[in-house]
Amino acid sequence: MGNTLVCIPCFNEEKNIPRTIRLIRDTGFNGKILVIDDGSTDKTSRVATENGAEVIQMKRNVGKAAAIFAAFKEGIRRNVSAVITFDADMIKIPKRDFEILEHEAKQATAANKAMMTMAFLSENGGIKYLSADITGVRSYSRNALLKALGSKYKGKVKGFGIEQFLNMELGGKGNCVGFHSDFEAGAPLRLGERQSKEIHLTLKRLKKRVREINEIRLAQIKERWKQRALQPKPPMDSQTKALLRKLRKMGAKVTIPRSKKI
């Protein structure tokens, strides 16, 4: 353990993938770069291989979530200390910011922590992320990969809802850090209607599940109180009753429970 795996999920990115691979190499990174081709219909896989990357080719287009999970599984299989994901249309990858992502993940793996580090991308051509939460540039420790893959919500995540899923699973206090970087990508907000719908439906399913869990917990609490209320109340002695009556005369709102005389 100790090595880093850089993963690039993509779909029909034959024009952008060579630049992104070159930018990663320009940081001085000489480890493995893995392109997860999500059923592209162009030459993405061939171009990625020609530029020195390894490729996992999905049989059909199943969405970004499946590509990310495939990257996580490969990171576990290779027993790496850090997995870093990049968008396929990167324009700028500063060496310092790349090193921050790698260092945070490796340090967390050494400490046996589930840590996710998020890089908030800079403005590009007047376009900004609506929310830093949807950035695709992130790094993960080994335990973070295991936690995400072991989530009971994993099967409910589709397409571009993966970022929100990861925020929910790995975004707890002390398990997630973010920094404003000089990374730049092509057009992070230009999501199609299908992708926007996927995000909406994924969040809707997750919120529904959270409501269901809260309802179950509330029912359990009510049942405990009901059982407690059915239990016989201990009898009160005359001294306690006299004190309660005195407090009531002084204006205090006190209810004297009925009980058998001792």
C-alpha cells in the first residue's frame, strides 16, 4: 500500500481526455491513470490508451455513479492508499492542489480514517458551480472507498446523483475537508435535462428513506413512552402531598397525581 490511483469517469470525451491526462502528468504524477469509459460511442477508450492511461470499458452507458463505483472497486482491488477522481474536461491542474488531494487521502489511510477531500473549482469563463458540493474533483482514503461501497443506499444512486450520495455518506464532521483550488474544468453547470432529472430523483429517494427512518424511530419512542405510562405510579406520602398543596397555594402550577394512601 502507499500508491495512488487517479480515475477519470467519462462518456464521449475523445477530444478532452488527452488534455486531462497530460495535465495530470504535468503535476509530476507518474502513477496509474485509470479511465472508466461509460459506454462511449466515440473513440474515448482508444485515445485514452494511446495517451498512456489504463481503461475500464463499461458494456453500455449506465451513468456516472456506476463509473465511480467501478473506480472505487478497482482502488480496493489494487490496495491503494488514495483514489483521486477528475472530470474528463479539465483545463487546469496545479501541482500544489494535486498534492493536497493526494496527501489528505494518504494521511487518512495511514490513520485508518474514512476521509474525502473535495476541491472547489475556480471560475471558468464566467461559469461557476452552483454548489461546491457537486465538484467531481475529489480524493478518497481506503476506508472512504469501503464505506461508500458498503452503503445500503448504494443501489439507489443513479448518474449525476453520485456527488450528493458521497456528500451524505462521507460528509460527516471530521471525515470530509474541502479547499478552494485553482483547478478548472470545462463547463460544470451544463447538465442536460436527463442528468438534472437524475439528481432530482436520487435526492428525492434519499430524502424519502430518511423520512421513513425518522418515522420508525418516532414510533419506537412513542411505544416506549406508552409502556412507561402504563406502569403503576408509586404512591405518594402525606409529606410530599402537603408540599405540593403549599406550592399550589403560592401560585405554582402543580398537578397532584392521584395515588393510593400509604
